[in-house]
Amino acid sequence: MTVRTVDADFVAIPRRELADAALSAALAAGASYADLRIHRITNEIVQLRDGELETAVVSREIGLAVRVIVDGTWGFAAHAELSPEVAAETARRAVGVATTLAPLNADRIELAAEPVYRDATWVSSYLIDPFEVPAADKIAVLGEFSGRLLAADGVDHVSAGLNAVKEQTFYADTFGSSTTQQRVRILPMLEAVTVDSALGSFETMRTLAPPMARGWEVLAGDEVWNWSEELAQIPTLLAEKVKAPSVTAGPTDLVIDPSNLWLTIHESIGHATEYDRAIGYEAAYAGTSFATPDKLGTMRYGSPVMNVTADRTVEFGLATIGYDDEGVAAQSWDLVRDGTFVGYQLDRVFAPKLGQLRSNGCSYADSPHHVPIQRMANVSLQPGGDQTTTADLIGRVENGIYIVGDKSWSIDMQRYNFQFTGQRFFRITDGRLDGQLRDVAYQATTTDFWNSMEAVGGASTWRLGGAFNCGKAQPGQVAAVSHGCPSALFRGVNVLNTRQEAGR
């Protein structure tokens, strides 16, 4: 892996001068604690429709943010201009905010301890910076991929897209930590559409390539993702899907591929084990959580083969970092062990509330103008210790469905009752795949679903999926997060026929 360095123009920003000005001004104004974050985000979106360019835009945002604690109360202020004078004034404004709010605050801020990291640097693992690749080259690749699909019989339309992000941060606090980081992520997407004009209906098939904390190498060839193979397969799969029979509703054994299961993990485990949701502090974007603190260490979340970790260190993870936005070093820890609920995701404020001595590094802000909040780590279901393959899991099913790819979903305000669909559904008959099905959704409560998990695949089946735009908070913030998992076998899950449910 090529060793990348932080871009020279970001390093050239007078980071330490800005930090010295902000932190000293905050302390002089009466703060007991302060931190400064310089944050630059570059975002590129390219979209094609039927091989023709629709959108090609690059946006950039940069600024500084100061947080302070005065009399146990947070204050926050931000500014787009990077100068020592502005940094100092921004710090004084943050102190003014905290001073104003202090009489209303009934819950004093206490920060969990963390070692000091001086002049630390971290860069994510990627080979080719997507922002060093000409836009014309990106458009050409997406156009060529679109052309392969459009040339196939039965494909009427093709959407192709790319979202690339480079995020750079500098953090410093009055404890003495200072960190500089750079990470890159990329989201490729191609979707083929077939239209039945006579019936007024259509069907789609999307590539399974997940968003990744990688660079342009994702699209530069077939080494990271086998585009040639998948683009060749999609027209045939789409034609079969159109003709496939509608599913029979009822309890069904499911083998779920990582390309689908990651989203169920995100919604039913990732958000449910955010501590701020569990205590009712956070309720935006689908509510709080059934996994309340009184259940920690005792609740049977799933079957004994269920082991789930939160991890901010896994290579190519979208939520992987060196240090979070409170200067906490990246870690990995258990959320579910042998089926039992054992852990939460925490930042430096919520860790003491749970009686923990240290944060597990879950603080993040998506903009220099937003305050850091507790955000999700890469939450992943661990594989089994043997060499079980997806084919082995399918071989254990007499009559069931193999589900591949994510699509629509819904979940209630406690992260408990849910419904998920997918991209591709294959009937399983006597341990083998037996053609596609249509109109499939699976429905369960979180604990019933994960307790129905009989077996997980081995390490060879484990893959990272993920989301580029997980939403949280008010004002809303978005964050990218990955979820790894193996293929898994579930017994007797309730399957719905979505066509019948819609009254068609």
C-alpha cells in the first residue's frame, strides 16, 4: 500500500497559530476547557443518465470551530475565516454562548480522560486521490460502463454516478493534544432499468459495489471491484428478475448476503447501541432505542453465534479514523458478545454518564460549522471461526430464499420492528439456488430476527458494506459508516409479498 501524506496546502494552514490564539483566548475569557477544529471538506458528484452527463460538480467547505466549557456548560462558535484574530474572537464568542446558557444547565459537563497525543498525523488507506484524476476521465469511465449495459438486450435506461469526498481536519485542545488527519472515500453506482410499456411497469438492477474508504482505484480497473464481471451479469439477472414468480408470503428460512445484511445491522444494531439514543437524549431520524441501559449485560440480543463489534480502526472502513473530533484515539470494542448485549458507542461526555473511564472515540462533526456529536463507528457482525461458505449455508436450507443487495427499508421509533427488501432474491430448493423471485420483503422485531440466526459464514464470506449519508441530530448532520458481516442463515423469518401488501 502506497503511503499517503496530508496535502501540502492543508499542512500549510497556520494550524498551531490558530490553535494558540483560540485556546489562549478561551482560557483568558473564563473557560476551563477549550478545543479548536479546522475542517476542510471537498465533495465531488458526477452523474450520467443513459451515458449522457447530467451533473459534474465539486464543492468545498472550510472553516474553524471552537468548543469551550464554562461552569460545566458547553459553548460553541464557528467561522469561515482562518486567521488568529478571528480564531480568538470565535473562542470569545463560544465563551459568551456558554456563559449565557450556564444558568439553564442542570447537567454539568464532565469529560472522560484520554491520553495526550501531540502532533499526531493519520491518513486513510487509498492509492489514487480521486481529486487528482481529471473530471473528463471520471466521466469517460462512467460513460463506458453505461455503454456496456445499454448495449445489452432488455436494458432501456442506465443511471451511473460517483460521489467522492476528501476530508481533512486539524484538532487541538487545552489538554495538549493536536492531530492532523486526511481521509478519502468514494461511492460508485450503476443501475440498469427495463421498462414494460404495455403494462406501464419497470424493474431495476443495481451494482453491488459498496461505498468504500478508498480512492479512484475502485473504478480504475477490476482489482478492487470486478466491474467487468458484474456489468456482464446484470442484463441477464435483470431479464430473469422480470420473469420471476412472485414470492409466497410466510415464515421462511433466509440466507442473507453481506450486501443486504449490512443495512439491517446499521438500523437494528448500529443506531440501537448509540448511547445518546438509549437514554433519550437523541431522537432525531427514527427515534430512540429499545436497548436501554438496564438491559446492558443481560439482554439476549441474538443467538450465541452473534458477535458484533464497533470498530474505528478497520482498514477501508468509512468511519475509520486515527482520532475522533474530541482527540480520542480510534478503538475496537464489543457491542454484542455470544448473543448478549454488552456495549454502547460513546463520546467523552456520555462515557462518564455510563460509568466508563474512557470514551471509545465516537465524536464527529460533518462540517466546521456544526458541533461534534456522538456518531456511529463501523459496526460489524463477526464471521464464524470455521471455513463455512455461503454455499454451505444455502446447502442447509430445504426451502428458502437467498437475498442479495440492499434496497428499501423501514424501522420503528425504538429500532425494534422493521422491514427490509433487497436487490436480488433467489429461491433455495433442496440446498441449491433455483431461479429468482420477486416482491420479497422480510419483517421481524430486532431480537426475534437476531435470535433466529442459526449460523454465520467464515472469514471468506465477510465483506464491508456501508452508507455514505447516515443522518442524525438537529440541525441534521450526515456521516459515512461501514458495516462488515459474513453471509448468515436465519430460520423462520416472516416474509411478505410486497405486491400483495400494496393491494396489487
